[in-house]
Amino acid sequence: MIFMENLNNKVYTFVKHMERNVLKQFIVGFYQLINKEIHYSSNFDVELIDRKRLTLKVVDYFENITSIEDEVKKSTATEEMALFLTYMAHMYASLMEIEKSLPLYLESVKIREKYLGVKHLLTAENYQGIGAIYEQGGAFNYALQYYGKALVLRKELAYVENDLLVAESYSRLALAYYHLEQYPMALDYMEKSIKIREKVLSSEHTLLQNSYYNYKIIKKESQPKKDYIKVILEPINKGIGAFINRLIG
């Protein structure tokens, strides 16, 4: 079984909260994957979709196939397919199923590099997702590579509405460097993230508050550590030394 127990509710929540346009593309991608052709026209009414039945179909399909990657290779690669794979990768990642999430991200990014081009925000989104999976698995150097690729694209394609994506990349880079104990780099990237978020977000926004919190944690870890055993033993050692000096004096 690919999915763990009680996944149905998690998938249902996942599908339930999708935005209408995203759900439409998700459905097209899903039916293209299982039937090798699109069964829904672009003008179908998303509100008429029984999301619970759709969820059960998604779960049933992925519980019974043996290889997602093989199924994808049999299908015609399109952006709808890439979107579907990306959301499935998100779902696996949220369930800590790293070994299943990563191939989906990698397959999706191949499709997007081919059909959308390397310089596209959706391609950058996949790079960011791949970096997050590597970070989740503790492969922080690989995470840095993909976060860096996402950042380069997001900065190049940046406009006002996209500033927060750049800030997200800075923040993820900061945390990866933090895990590698490269604190100056971590602080630098977190400061860049905060600077952008302060311009765009309210002071009470969760993202900004998280940035402040992470900055404090990194700052604290970057401070020289005291040798507390030495601090405790120093008076004792001085006392012993003075006692010995009196004996030999």
C-alpha cells in the first residue's frame, strides 16, 4: 500500500481546500494520468465536482498501482500533469513520505523545464519543493543547491507580488545553513528575508513573526559557547592550586 492508514481524511482535506482553478487543473491531470486522455473540458463547473468521490478515486488509484513513475512515463506530459504531480508530491511530503515525494517532484520539474522552460516561476516552485524534501531528509547541501536555483529564478522574475517568493527562498536558505552550522550565512539570508517581509506584510503576520523567531534562534546559536564545566571547576581548581602552593611554599 502506497498510502498509510487513515490517509483518506488527509487527502479529502487536501482536495477540499484547493482553490477552484487549481482543482480544475488537478482533476484534468488526474484523469489524464489514469485514462491517458482528458475527460473534462476546460469549462466544466468545479462546484459540481463531488470532492469526496474524487478523493476516494485518487486514494484508490495510488493504493493499487505499483509504480507512479512508470505510470507517468506512459502518459503524455503536460503542465496539467506537472501540476498534478507537484500536488501529490506536496501531499507525500506533508506525510513525511520523502522517498515517494522526491520522484514526483523530479518528474514534475522535468516536464516544466521542457514545456514551460527553465526560467519560469512554476519551475522555481519545483526547485523549492525539491530543496524542502532534501532538507526534510537531512541532505542540507542538496537542499542548498535547489533553494539556490529557486532563488536565482525568483529574483530574475521578481515583481512586487513575487517578492514574498524571494523572501521564502532566503528563509529556506537560512535554515539550511543553520542546520549546517554556518551561522553567518544563515543570519545574512534570514535578515534579507525579514527585510522583504517587513515591507510587504503586517507586523503581526505569521510569516514575519516566524522570521523574527528563527532569527533569534540562529543569533543565539552563533554566539560563542561558554564551557560551563570549566566555569564551575575554575574556582575549585584555583583553590586546589593555592593549597598546593602553600604546601610547597
